[in-house]
Amino acid sequence: MVKKINFKKLEKKWQEKWEKEKAFKTEEKSQKKKFYCLEMYPYPSAAFLHVGHVRNYTIGDVIARFKRMQGNSVLYPVGYDSFGLPAETAAKKAGIHPKKYAESSIKKIMEYQKALGNSYDWSRILASHEPEYYKWNQYFFLKFLEKKLAYKKKAPVNWCPKCESVLANEEAEGGKCWRCDSDVVKKDLEQWFFKITDYSDRLLEDVKKLEWPEKIKIMQENWIGKSHGSEIDFLINGKKWPIFTTRADTIYGVTFMVISSQHPRLMELVTEKQKKEVLDFVERSKRVKTEAELEKLDKEGVFTGSFAINPLTKEKVPVYAGNFVLADYGCGMVMAVPCHDSRDFEFACKYNIPIKEVIMPVFGEKHENEEFRRTISAVVHRKKDNKFLIMKWKDTEWIAPVVGGIEKDEDIKKAAEREVLEESGYKTKFARKLGGEIECHFYADHKKIWRHRLDQPVLLELVSEKQEKLSEDEKKLHEAVWMSADEALKQMTHSYNNFGILRYLGKDSAFTDSGILINSGKFSGLNSEKAIEEITKELEKKKLGRKTTNYKIRDWLISRQRYWGTPIPIIYCEKCGIVPVPEKELPVLLPEKVDFKAKNSLASCKEFLNVKCPKCRGKGRRETDTMGGFVDSSWYFLRYCDNKNKKEAFDKKKVEYWMPVDQYIGGAEHAVMHLMYARFFIKALKDLGFVKFDEPFQKLFNQGIVYKDGKKMSKSYGNIVYQTDISDKYGIDTARLFLMFVSSPDKQMEWSDAGVEGSFRIINRLINLREKIKKETNEKEESKINSAIKKVTENIEGFEYPKAIIAIIEAMDACSLSISKKNYEILLKLISPFCPHIAEELWEKLGNKTFISLSDWPKADEKKINLKLEEQEKQIEKLGDDINNIIKIMKEKQNKTPKKAYVYTLPKELDIYSDNLELIKKKTNLEIEIFAVNDKNKKDPENKAGKAKPNKPSLYLE
């Protein structure tokens, strides 16, 4: 054993050397292939790092170190998203100025990050709150304003009454303020927006080009929410109200309209009689809800007093204010078709509004030469035990109600009564139809033909409980049984046969699929797809509607009623109106001496507020809103390319060299907001001539969350494991290795103290292996080392870090008795991205004068990889495992601890095991003797040798 290493001292030594010699300082080198590796812009609001942070940062550092050693010119920068709500909230809590809080937090977090040993280019550092950075936020704002990509309008926003501040959607998740947990409401305010909707199609189309996790791409597509449909003009109180719908085929089924309770024009529709009731409802509905919440909540509403006229049917339908319609999606009002929309159905049932069927359900696909039949399906309810008549078919094993054809010259009533009597033997009396017809295409097993069935569910009353005699033919086909509704609905072979019972029980729901139009005037008989086209044409012809495309995405609201953010470079003048601050006067500095107790700190700072108008030199006042933090994080990656530039935001040639980011790393929680805004920003900058590319992040990797004791690691749960908890005891390389080894980086992981111990042992085995260096090598060693190079290279590329580490451990195992210096150096290179400090130390002890971090990544010589030897190694591994399992069983069941093992192998396999005798001893800690099964001198007291098989020796332990 080597003497104990002081890991803390060793880490500091190499961190200081890297910094002193600027080992990771990056320059543009056109002759090299570039690689830009970046972790998402971190908040400095927490001046500590727990192992969840360590995991995230290590994922990026491994790939950066790997690419650097492969000969790439690597840009791997770091900076701090120091503006915004988290920093301001934390500063207020601590009772200090946000700037002081941010800068002290940055200083502290930098110490922790440097202690990780990450290979950041620290000369590229930036922070959002520095005027040298936010000046360019203001500059881009002015450029957007010139191109009408920035504008101001009155709009409903998320508002926290307690914090007196606008919140971004993610800050109001679940309708609660993430700062104080108060209910968030909608409030109309004059706000600044970026026109992200101008880029909806480009953002949607270009998602396909990205090498991102599929779930993130889907979330982006859903957030943009492009849908093709029709805009239909309904007349309400003599005014046109355009309504967006994707289902123009259901227009004949409209029985009411619903306008959002937060719609800015709601009160135009409210009569004096309904005013108080509506206002009360609006107040109750003010709390902000997510789209997911709207789907789950009870659908509530109140009649406005107004009626809408259906443009095609000319029917008058009531207009309700409802809590389940989004004010900012579509037109903020929907045409309600309860028979064919689940939300409308729930609402109609609650408020006793008529439900009109206009789409006939269709099941199955049409088939050539199918036989057409009009049929009934009978619901017969035995009230005494609340059971229903069901037929069990004997050959086909169908479970179904009585279903029968309507014969020529026979009406539905007679057909139903006859079919029930013939098939079941029960006399019934027709009561009524149960809803409309259902169309089915299916294969009739009992007739061996394809059928096209138009079925009418009907209700029949039981006349007598006495069962009449059945014909022999009917007896052979099926038997009549009585089942509860739950049993019948669960066991019914075909779902379309459930309609009758469901309708009878009032448990039927909206049919939301496509089908055939009924009760729809001249459009009846058309399928839904064709009907949408024809009805839209009819509306266009009569100038009552038009084909249109709608998007869920809304313009990006950047205004915040907060102090700690980039001042918006706008001056308001009574004479000139909205006046941009001239570019030469940028940056508009954030004043430091402000009253934090005031409702709006900037508005209460007269030195900041009162200025002269740049146009007329008259009295003016500055905009007191600041930009939301997403603006800072939408282009910071460009500034890293040229962070010292004082004349422009960045040098275009440098950005052209480095961008786009080759590997972006961060949490999936940023799927839509940050990632969408950054994508928009780049597309806008391209149109303005600042960049030549369309997308900022070519590849995206989402790291998994770290859990402890079954809960996400968090201060609030009291289950934090700090970086220093591990590094002080085992060294930071142990923490890095464990976090990369325990699970795939994209999967969630459970923290384990035992796992840390295991990683510590791996590092110590690597250290001890240096004592086994010998001059000579052999075929087996060369095969294993080259196999490891190949596997580690492929697995780091694919972010399969655990597999890479396993390959390194397997190589260490194979060379545990001896290793050449050259191959030991290769092992150090392979592990150096994961354990950079110990790799540097051992590299130096071998006499190397350069950094291992800047050495060349090894290349596998595949000619040296002997697959036969690889298979033999697996055989040795398996033998060791088998011996250890027997040892365990003997200890548990016989309370014996064996000291020696006898191995019996087939003669042709003897050399494989004999050549690896020392490895088997090491793995099992036993004395080992190996015999061929035909060896006359073998010791075999229990005749075990005869049980040996190819690749599976037999064993005897004593």
C-alpha cells in the first residue's frame, strides 16, 4: 500500500497550477475543430453547492475535458444570472442591498466551483448585474423597438397582491406566488412585450433540426400550439364576435357560448340584471390557473344575459362567462358543443343546457363487399335486482346486449321486441330510443362476413320475468344472463355496445372523435374531415367566417415591477410620448441608493425618475419597470465569446467561430421558457444582421435530479449533502466519480453514503496500481487497454458515463497484478475527465512535466483487441462469482467458512483457468487448485468433476 494521500492538499495544488498557468484559457484557433460546452446560466442566490449542483457541473466538465484532450479548441465558460427575483428576494431576506448580496454570493460560489476542479475558462466570466453586460440588453431592446419587435400594450398579467409585482408564468405555477405563496390574480397593466409570435412558425419548424431530448421538443411544439381551424363570426347584440374552432363540423350542435371570465370585453355582454352575479363570479375566478388546472377544475359559469346567433342555423344560444376558457387563447370565447366536447358536456349537464348530437360515432374501417344492416341493440333492465339482460355467445365468446336486424317493412319498435324474444325468450315492451344511431364496420365471426351496421340503441321494459322456450338454433348460439351495469360494461366485447347502457344510466360522455354528420342540414352524411372543409367554404362564401391558423404561444412579457433588473431604456414625455434613450447614453444605470420599502423602488428615486426628454429637452420621466431575468439569459452565451468587448455586444467573427453551442446542459424545467426565449432571440438577431445562424443550442442534455431519503435534495426537506461533506472526507474526485458512476447523468439518482465509499476504493486501487508497473506488457493487457479506450471514448460521447467508468474498472481488474507504464498512463488519461486532480498527481509522479488535462486522448488500436481473450475474461469473472456465491451459502446455511476451492474443468479449457489462477485467488480470497476432469491425480471427494460443462467448471469447497 502507498502512504495515505492528503486529497485536500493535492486538489489545491493542482487548482492553483491550472490557474497560474492558465491551462484552460481559450483562444480562437481556426486550425482546430471548435467545441463550445455550456451549462445553463446559474443563479448565485445560494452561496453553497450541494451534490446535486456538483453532479450538474461535473457532467459538463467531463465532456469539456474529453473534447479538449481530443484536440478540440474548447470554450467552457461560466457566469452568473445575478439579476432577477431570486437574488432580490434573498437580498431582502438578508437585509442587504441586492448588489452586495449578488457579489458576495458570486465570490463564494466561485470558491466552491473552483474547488470542484472544473476546467472553466475563468477569464470569460460575466454577471448579468454588471453594467458592461446589461448595457447590451438595453441596446438590443432599442434594436427590437426599431423593428417593431418590442412594443407596449395594456394586457392582463399575473399579479401578486402581497409582493405587488408582476410574475412570469413559471413564477405563478399553480396560481400561487413562488415567493410568498399568495394567490396570484390577473390584472390589467401597461406592459412591454417582445413579439415572439412573429416567429411562431420558424420556432416550430426548426425544432425538428435540433438534437434535443424528444420530450423537450414535444413540450416546445405544444407550447407554440399551432392549430388549423376556422374563425366563425357569431352575432351578439348586433356586433360580430369571431370565434376560433378546429371543429367547424360541429357548428350545428352549438347550444351555448362561453366567454372567459377574465376576457377584457366581458362586461360588454353583461346585462344590467346579470351584472352583480357576473362581477361576483369574476372576482371568484381571478386566481391564475394553469392549462392543466383548467382541465381538472369544476366547470363553473354564469349567464351574461346576452344571446349569440349561430351564423348557419340562425338559432339564438345563451352566452355564459366561464372559468374554463383562457382569455388569451384563440378569441377568449368558445362555441360550446356539449355532445362533442368533454368540458362543454360537463358544463351543460351542470347548468341543464340542451345537448344536441350532430356527429354520429363510427367504429372500425370500411371493407369491400361488406353487408349493410340496420340494427337495434336492446337495453333491458330488471329493476328488482338492478341487472341488465346480456347475451353470452358460445362459439365466438362475445359478450353483448341483444343485437338484431330490422327486417323489411318492420319498424324499430317491432324489431326490438321480436329480437329480444327470439334470442333470450323474454317478452318486452318498447319504451324509447336511447340517443342517436352508431355506425360500425366489423367482422361477424358467426356469419364469416364483414358487416356495416347502423345501430340504434333502444330501451325495453320487461313484461314478464318468465323465459319463453327458445329454438334449438338459438340455444346453440348463445345464452341469456343477467349482469350488473359494472359487470356488463367491463365485460362487453365491443366498446360500441356500451352506448345503450351508458345512455340509459346518464353516464354517457361527449363523443369527441370524428364521425358522420347528422342533424346538420345539407352537410348531414359527410364525414367530419370533409364537413370541416365544406362548412368553412360555406362560411367564407357568405362572409361569415374564414379558414385560419391559431397559436397558443403569446408575446413575451418582459416588464417587471421590480428593482433588481435591467432598466428599460425608455423616457415618457408629455409632448413627445414614448421616447427611446439614445444609444450613446447607454447604459441607463440602475441607481444603488433606493428605498426598498417603497412599492416601486425606481419610481420613488427622483434622481433616476426625472430626466429631460431626448427629443424636446422638456420634462420627462424614465420607465420604472425593469426587464425580466429571461432577457439576461437569452443571449449570455454570445457574450462569452467576447466578454471584454466595450464597443459592441460581441465581435461577429468570434461569435461566428464559436456558435452555436455544441453541447448545452441543464434541467428539463427550462424546456419552454428559457429555451424558447433564447431561440427567439437568436432568430431576431439573425434578422437584424448580428448573427448568421438560426439556433443557439445544437445539442441539449438534461441532467437528472438527485434525491436523498426518497425526496428531492432540498434545504426545505433538510436532506442536503454539501459538496464539502464529501470533499473534506474523501476528496472531490471521489464525489465526482460517484456522481458520474451511480446512474446515467440523465436519470434521477438516490444519494448513497455507501456508494461514495465504493468510489473512494476505486480511486485508491488506481493509486496502488502504480506500484505494479513493470516494463513488459502482454497480449491480454494490450487487448483490455485498447478495449477500454474504445468503450470509454464511445460512452463519454454518448453521455453513458457509468459504462465508461465500468470499462476503466474492468481494465484495472485485468491489470491488477501488473501493468506497463504506457498502459498505466492510458488508464490515467481515461479517468482524468472524472478524477482530474488524482490523475494529474499520478501523471506527474510518473515523471511527466505537462498537464494530463492537456495531453492527447488515446486512440484504440482495434487490431489489438482480442475478442477471444475478452470472452475468457468473462469466464474467469463468472467462475469467481460462482465460488463467492457458494462461500456465501456455506456461511449462511452451514455456518462454515471454506479456505480452499477445487476447480474441475474440461481439458481444453484448463489453460484458460490456470493462466488466471492469481486473479481467481484475488477475487475469492481462497486457496485454489485447478484440475482437468480427466486428471487421475485430482482431489475430488464428492465426484464433482463429472458435472463440469463447457465454459462452466464444477466446484468443491472445503
